[in-house]
Amino acid sequence: LNALQYRRMAFDEFCAAALSVHQLEALDRWEQHARCAYELFEKDGNRAIVIEELASELGLGPSVPVHAVLHDWIRHTDGKLSFLGFVKLLHGPSRSLAKPH
């Protein structure tokens, strides 16, 4: 969605943003696709995403408190994002954490 800063979005970016994770999970190779996406962010080869690297890849500046934003998904032992945490992040906040409309 970085393209929105220019008020334009490519069709493939729109499709990616509009898809529900639940729709993707219905695909036969969902876990393989999720793992490939995870590995794009996992740079060190240690099977965990460093939160600061993820923030950089997402274009988030240093003013964004990424540890606070991702608190529900990161491992509290080392502050990194595991594959399981990444999949949970794709699903968004749980209904119990989401604010009522």
C-alpha cells in the first residue's frame, strides 16, 4: 500500500490488499505460500524475523513503536516474530482484542 502516498495503486497491489487470509487458507498450498512470504522478511537465516527489519521492509519509520504495535504476535523471549506469529499477524487482531464497532 506504499503506493497510496502517491494516491495510486497498481491492480496487483489492490488485489493483494483486498484478499482475506481466510480465502488464501482455502488454497491447497497455503502453508507453502505463507512460508515463502515469511522467508522474504526473515533475513538472518535463523528462522525468526527481526522486528526492526520487518518495520524497515514495511516502510515504517523509527517513530513507529513496532514492538508495541506487534506485541501480540512477537515472541516475548527475544522480541522476534516466528512463523506461527507471522501467520497470526496475517489474521490480524483476535476478536477479543479488536475494538467493537
